[in-house]
Amino acid sequence: MATLREIELRLKSVRNIEKITKSMKMIASTKMNKAQRAMQAGKEYGLANSELFQHAPAEDAGNRTLFIVISSDKGLCGGIHSSVTKATRRAFAEKDKVAEDSPVMIGRDIPTFADAAGVADLILTSGVQYDKIAIVYNKFISAISYEAAIIEVESEAKLKESPGFKAYEMEDDVTKDLSEFTLANAIYAALVEAHACEQSARRNAMDNASKNAGDMINRLTLQYNRGRQAAITNELVDIITGASAL
């Protein structure tokens, strides 16, 4: 059984942890509000992409897919990392949709369009051959829940071959610029939504940690009080026994 000194030290440690988790929860709550506002604006970019590819579907989807997996470079945010990892593994397991030698590119949360455009430019200038791009990210459902989702973006070659684009005469630069812009749009929409999920998950994780710390403090306080009461009782018994012996 732990001594009173050991219980007292553990109580002090848990109280300090509770202070940290409560502070992190408050910070995450503030960041979550900002992230949600950015997410609402960024969703418009994703909706524009969806409408474009809906009216210009590719005739042959191809089987070579470039994966961009969007997660975070920080921890203490629940299952944010494992969620996109499991979704990517499930996609790899579907041999009919994903080639075994598909390259993988991992990105960090960068909720600005400028950085999303930089990632898109990096992909387009890398020389990697692909038929479409699959962006794996966490989709924001509510302040307490999210789920892994995949956005697919067609390559420039597939856009040119689609019936919707074949019906018009276009210069190569137009299709190229549109392809780059749609890719940047999709990356930005996924980034801001994944960022909102990260802040929401961190807030919930810190809230649960604070509650667990509070429960542990109550248990340790009860254990400490019982131990102290027992020690006082034993001392009184010793005093009374000594007095009776006299």
C-alpha cells in the first residue's frame, strides 16, 4: 500500500496535469472556432471542383493513382492520424481501384491557399505519372465527430479526354491551368477541413483528459484522507494504551 507521502506527491502531479489539459482545451476551443470559419470558406473551393468533375467525367478512369494523405504533425488529438491511415490502407486493399506501385505523398496541415498551391505545384513538377489524384483527409461532421474521406481529382490528360471538354476547342494552356487550379482547390478544401477536425479532436481529447484527471484526484484524495484518518486513529490508540498502562 502506498504511503501518505507517495499519495500526496501523486495528487500534486495529477493536479498539475489537470491544469495543463484544461489550458490546452481552452486554447484548442479558440483555435477550433477560427478553423471552422476557415473550413466554411474553404468548402466552397471543394464544391466548385465537384461540380466541374460532375459535368466532365473521364471516359477511362485509369488505374494509377497518386495518394496525398493529409494528417497533422502534432499529437494529443485523438484518432486523427489513425483515421486517415486506416482509410489509405483500405484504399490500397482495393486492387481494382489502386495499382500496387502507386506512389504515396504525405502532407501536413497548412490551412492557406498559398501553401496548398505550393503543394499542387510540387506534385505537378515532380514528374510523377498518374491518372488521378486521391486526397485522403478527415471530413468534419460535427464538433465531436469526424470520418475519413477521399477526394478524387482527374489529371490534365483525363480532363482533355472527357466528353465535356472534347465538345469545345480549347488551347492546351487552358486545360493545364484548369487542372492546376482544381488540384490546388481540392488540396485547400481538404486541408482546412482536416485542420478543423484536428482542433476539434484535440479539444475533445483534452476535455476527456481533464475529466479523467478530476476523477483520479477525487479517488486519490479519498485514499489520502482514509490513510491519514487511519494514522491518526493508530496514534490515538497508542496514546490511550500508554495512558492506561500508567
